[in-house]
Amino acid sequence: VFNLDDGVTIEWWMKKEAFGTEQETFFELSSSNVKMDLVLTGTTEPVKFYGSSSAEISLSTISEVGFESSDLANDSWTHYAVSISNTTTNTIVDFYRDGVHKKENSFTKITTPSGNITGFLASGSYGLLSSSVDEFRYWNKKQTSESIYNNYISGINGGANSDDYRKEISVYFKFNEGKTGVEETDRIVLDYSGRLSNGYWQEYSGSNR
């Protein structure tokens, strides 16, 4: 589900030591009419967003002034969240760090995707990610600043239809499955949202977990 009128929120924990390349894709979504990327860069503007539909948002910084690549690649676990939503005239992208809202960005409005949507985590048009990632959550409705702050440091016990906020999670990767030693099994990333959105780990090796 990717309806920009309702908005979406992407959350994750990340520990990054350094940049392997100048640009790395964290997350990419594509459909027949829309493409979006969250990109990390080894520059003074390390978190960027790209969007393309009937209009185009060129690769643009969304992180706050003063937050640089050395702050992102500091070899420490940090929580990040990005919310994307449409108003009547613009696409709004909000950036959070450790549960705190850091910057609101307003761009040319792009349309909601139609048809099937494919998501890529840690790979895409801007290269592969070199980092450790944990607790990846994709919400099919924009989460409030209060919700992001209250939940960023704790697990949410998976998706459910009993609690309103847990109905809104579409993908939830905890990355805590362990290993069986069977590559075809271990390369599957279990989705805890209850929506059957298991991930497939391309070019998996045992050292990745």
C-alpha cells in the first residue's frame, strides 16, 4: 500500500562505519508510474530523496542543516524515520532522528503509484548499502511525530488488526531469525507485519546475518 494522500512512514535503526561509495541506496520503491529513492551520500548533506512521476523531484537533501556524513557514519546505532505525504499542492517529506523531528521538506507534488509496487531495501538505482540495519518498519499511513517518538526505541510486537496503529504497518523486518545454515532458507527475511511481505535477500551469504 502506497497512498500519498494518507502518507507513508519508513523507520529503521542503522549502524554505519563508513561510505563504501559516494552514494548508496537505502530504500527504493517503483511502480509503472512512480519511482522513489531514499539515498545516503558521503557529503555534507547525507540523506536525500528522489521522486519521479508526472513531475520529478531531483535528488534533494532532506536531513537538517549541520547533520553531515561523519554524523551518519559514526559507527553507532541511530534510529531514522522518513514520512512522505501529499497535500493538495505539494509532496511533504519529514526527516526524524532518534524519534525527534528534524526537518520538513516541501517539493513539487508527485502522484500516488498505481499497479504493482516493488520495494528494494539496501539496493537500487544509487548503489548498494554498506551498513548494519535493524527494525525496519514500513507504515501504510503517515505516523504522527508523537507515535514515532513513543515507539522508536521499543518493539511493537508485529502487525495486528486489534490495535489501530498496528493495522497501519505493511512491512516489519526484525532481522532476528537466526541462521539454519541452509542458504535458501536463511536468505528469506521474515515479515512480522502479518501481511506476507517476506523479503528475499539477493546475493546472500552467511556473514550477512
